[in-house]
Amino acid sequence: MRKVKVEDAVGQTLCHDMTGISEGKKGVMFRRGHIISEADIPRLLNIGKNHIFVWEPDADEVHEDDAAIAVAQAACGFGVTYDPEPSEGKVFMYAEHRGLFNINRTALRKINSVGDYTIACLPSLTDVPQGSKLGGIRIVPLVTKRDNMVAAVKIAEKGTPVFSVMPYKKLKCGIIITGSEVFYGRIRDKFEPIMRKKLGTFDADVLGTVKCPDDLDAIGGAIEAFRGQGAELILLTGGMSVDPDDLTPVAIRTTGAKVVTQGVPMQPGNMLMIAYLGETALLGVPGASMHSQVTSLDVFLPRIFAGVEITADDIPGLGEGGFCMACGECKFPLCYFGR
């Protein structure tokens, strides 16, 4: 790419789209690849262009559009599509279906370390609707050295997929309401409608709801009964605090389930418990779910429905971004909570 005076550019190839205002409207006046003619000189001067950039055939450079498209082709995996025609050098990525946006963070960091390349996107593990914009790929200058493009594409291919959208699965789900006060009708249960509403945002097959007293055998029996029906996710509400009569965590452990965590560094929803009994995910739901619109439960449900196994390593880092501001108008998941 070479900068030349407009008067000296006749016969040269324009290396980028050039916009201008005509009849009060801004738009593209000259397209990339246009061959400059004598008639173009006054039009260029009228839009304030005394100099323009033209191609140097032997400079071994790649145009911004081509550089962005090349990485998009290599980086976009299942469930992610991109613009076939860049806009001002940017290639936007979109979700082909609803699901969980997933990023190979190591590959993303490496690509953003390559000269001229910049990729900005949503946080990984964000619940995204179909057609939503996920991010954009572009280089900073109008052109980049071919070696930069080759290096960025190589990183993307090695880390494939850098970007993907994992579709949500249809899961058989059971709801267990614990607490003698509810079981014996002393108070009205408030958990069930809330749990059904949360499960209803996914393709959940709710097998039913069972109420149990504060009794280990009763709670354990309810868990096994749902597993016998093929439950892949069981939500257990109530009895998640540290009171002596709160037996839900003990009941989960008594089944022999592999406990990932009892408690998460997130508020609201500190007392969330996550465990796996074979292929069945068991979630001990904290009381905060009754009075807070969004809790730690809402962060983990999309991951479970996307088939992402939660591990102990996933938990400590949630402290940063784990404090909900309880905004007057909740915009979750389009906020930092759980990121």
C-alpha cells in the first residue's frame, strides 16, 4: 500500500472503500479495486481527499477484508456463522441457533497477540439467542503483512473451534422440595413455580415434583426414583443452609454422588451445591432463588443443558464477577454476573 497525491493516482488501483457525502447522504463513492481516472480527481478533492492509498503489487500485503475473512473461516466452528462481506474491514460473527457461546480462550489471546489483528467478542459461556451478534474480527490498518495473516490463521486452525455455540439438549428433570414444614403443609411451597419457570426457558422434560420431609431416606429415595425415570438433572430445593435440620447436602452425599462443590463464591446463591450421581446432575438450590431474580443457579443451568460438565476448577474464578448488583432493570445474561 502506498500513499499518493490524487493527481498522481490516475491508473492506480484503490485499495479500500472510500466514503463521502453526496446529496446529504453518506455512502461509498469508490469501491476497493476501482481504477482511478482523470474524471475521479475532482470528485475526490470535493470529499476532502488530497491523498489516497493505492496498491503496491509486490508489497506482500493483504487487504483488511481478506485478512479478517481468512481468520473467520478458520476460527468459526459449529453454530457460528459470519458475514461473507465485511463492513469497513470488520467481519461480524453470529449465532446460528440458541445455545451456549464457547471460546477457546488460549487461541483467542494468541490471535490478538498477532500483529494488527483484533477480535472482540462476548464472554465465553454466555447464553445467546439465535441470530445474536457474537463479536467482530478486524485488523487495525487497511492492510497487514501476509505473514501476520498466515500466523493468525495457523493459530485459529490449531485451536479449532475458537468460537462455537453449543446447542441446548432436551433433559429429563426432576424437582424435589425438601422441608418438613412444606411436606406437612405448615407453610406453602414457593420453590416449585420458580423452578418450573427456570427449567421452562430450556427444552426441559419435567418428570414431576416430589415433596419430602427432613428425612435422609425420603430425600434419597426421591432422588433414586427420579433416576429410575431417566432423570438427567434433579433440582433439590430447601434445606441448604447450615442449620442442623437442613439435610439436603447430607442426603446428596449419602447417595454416593461425586460432589463438585458445596458453596460457590457468588452472591446471591452462595449455598448452591453441585454434584453428579453417574450421569445425573444434582443441584442443591439455595433459598436465594425464592427472592432474587438471578442467582448462581442461573449461571450454571445453561452449562448443564449444553452438556458442559462442571468441575471443581470452574468454581474459584467465579468470585470475580460473582457479585450481583441487583439492578433495577435486570439485563442478565447481558452483564458481568457469572463471567
